[in-house]
Amino acid sequence: MRTCLVVDDSSVIRKVARRILEGLDFQIIEAEDGEKALEACKRELPDAVLLDWNMPVMDGYEFLGNLRRMPGGDVPKVVFCTTENDVAHIARALHAGANEYIMKPFDKEIVTAKFQEVGLI
Amino acid sequence: MTPSDYEYLRKLLKERSGLDLSADKQYLVESRLVPLARKAGLPGIPELVQKMKASAEALTAEVVEAMTTNETFFFRDKIPFDHLKDAVLPALIQARAARRSIRIWCAACSTGQEPYSIAMILKDMPALSGWRTEIVATDLAQAVLEKSKAGVFSQFEVQRGLPIQMLVKHFKQNGDLWQLNPDIRAMVQHRQLNLLQDFSHLGTFDVIFCRNVLIYFDQDTKAMIFERMSRMIEPDGVLVLGAAESVVGITDAFKPYPDRRGMYCPNTTRAAPRIAAGSPAMPLKLVAAAR
């Protein structure tokens, strides 16, 4: 079973994402900030990361840079999932190595479409 | 909704749009028409039917539009667009090298996601630079055509099937809305069209997208539309149908495109078309019904 690391400081969002992604046959690992997500990646790289932008301790953008610099860190597909919905943020995320971008609010169809787009489904 | 109201709507929809509702589709009618009734200040479907019977033509047109408008999103089903990009267009680019033009018809374009998906593919193919590319987008419903023409989509709409790189490249953001760039919009011509009526005036096409619309028609109507489309497509052209649709058992005017599911090419080897070139575009009883 493929794994997806869900990184968001909101437990509600993590719960919603878990429910959607488990329905798509992913095993879910949760992290509430970028630093904890990075620790999880050091233990074992996931197949996918669903990543919030604004979080305490380490934000999603910084996490992504760190992940991509790790050995094998270019492999996980990273899908941002954030309220930062302007073109400038999207362009920054893509430049930093994000594979896709979801603008909150989101639903199951959007997550499914984006995961399909990057070849995870 | 009473059985007689349902029967009235079923008959009217069949005559006006070809929509062939089976007896178990009352839920569909209710889900689409109750909001329309409320919008018109009516308590429910019985009152809506009553008003339609009193010759409220504008309201009847709204009912037909509400029942024939289908959900759509960018690059819906993905595979037909991959086939278009990887197989169909490269073959056409070779075959049309002398005339350097390609015409594509989206026969039920709804709110525009399909023709604009095609337009973005064409725009992003360097081999088509300098070519004349034309996409004709038709639909029965004027309201969806207006939305398509505007090329403005909500945040939800641009996230269903549209790769983020394409969003950034081909759209401008305006608050929560996303406006397609003028160069992409200019590639698409919109026209209102009922597939039950003659469409030969549209000309000849290299590719016809007719997805998820014939599924609502009965077998005879499907066969008639396929036959007429076969006379409007180039001999090496391609017809693209929806994932759950096929020509098999309905017409021999088209045959499956090799190794590409959902795609069909004109059957140039068949003995003789069922409808001769000089005959009416459609059976007279259907012409009468379409009026």
C-alpha cells in the first residue's frame, strides 16, 4: 500500500484529508508542522506528501526545500494544499519542487484529480 | 410529481432535445427542475408543468437547458486528451503538412472545459506553431455557451483536471475567479446547435469530440447522428466518444481506431451508406419533433 504524509497544523484538515486519501487506498502518516514531517521523512520516505503552507515551527515551503535536498527526497510527489491561493505563491511552490497545488477549500474530487495528475492513482 | 407530469416532461424533452429518459429517472428530473421551479416562484414541478402547458416558451426552454446541461471539467477522463496529443495530432500534423490547418468540433461543449482543454493542447504543441487551428464548440443550451464564451471559471472548476502548470500559464487570476487568456479563447468559436437538427453547415472536421451526450439518445437517433457525422469528417479523421459510449452495434459508419479506446475513424470500406448524400439530413418525423 502506498503511503501519504499529511502535513497540516489543523487536526480537522488532517482528518478530512485522511478520510479522502484512505478512500484512495493510501496509508496515512500525519504531521502537524514541517519539522515533524521532516523527521517522518528521515525515518521513511512516503510516496506522496499533502502539504499545508502556513504552519508553526517550520512552514510547508521550508519543509519542501529540505525534503528535496535529502537523499531520495526528489522521489515523493508533493501536492501543496493551502489557503495561499495567489499565482505568486503557486509559482514559488512549483519552483521549489511541488508537483501539484490544491487551493483550499477542497473536496474529494479535487484531491483525486490532482493525485491522478501526478500519477499517484 | 405525478406520473402524468413526468410523462409530459419525458415526451417534451425527447422531442426538443432527443433526451431519452427511462421510466426510472424521476429523481433526475426532480433534482434538476425543483430548483428551477423555485427560481420561477413556483412551489414545485406540478405548477411548473402547468405553466409550461400554458405556452410559457421561455420557461420550457429553461427546462430543456436544465435537463441537458451536464457536469464537465478540464481534461475529463484524461485518456482521450492523451490520445489526441500523442497519436491523433502527430498523425494529422504529418498528413496536413501542405495545408497547415486543423479543424476540431466539440459537439456538446457545455461550459467550455472540453474545447479549452483541446485549445491548450494545440497551443502547447510547437509543431503547430503558425498553423490555422479552429475549434468549433456547440451546445444546445445558450446559458452554458455564454459561460463558455466568457472563459471565466471558479477556483473549484480550475482544480478539476487542469494541471497547475497550465493554470498558471493560460489563466489570469481575478480574486476567486480565473480568466482564460485571450489567445486560448480566440481559438474557440461558439455556436448554439441542436444535434437533432441539420449540422452540415458547420463544414468538415479532422476531429469530432462527441462525449457523454449520445448516451441520452435512443438507438435510432444515435445511428442517425453518427451517419451525419461520418459525412462531415475527413477520411483520416477521428471521432471521440465518452468512456461508456461506442458505435458498436449502432452504426458501421465508424470503426474503432487501432489501440485507442473511445476513438473511432470513418469506415471507408463499408459497402454503402444507409442514407444517400442527397437524402434529408434526418428522418422527417425527427425533423418535425425537433421543431
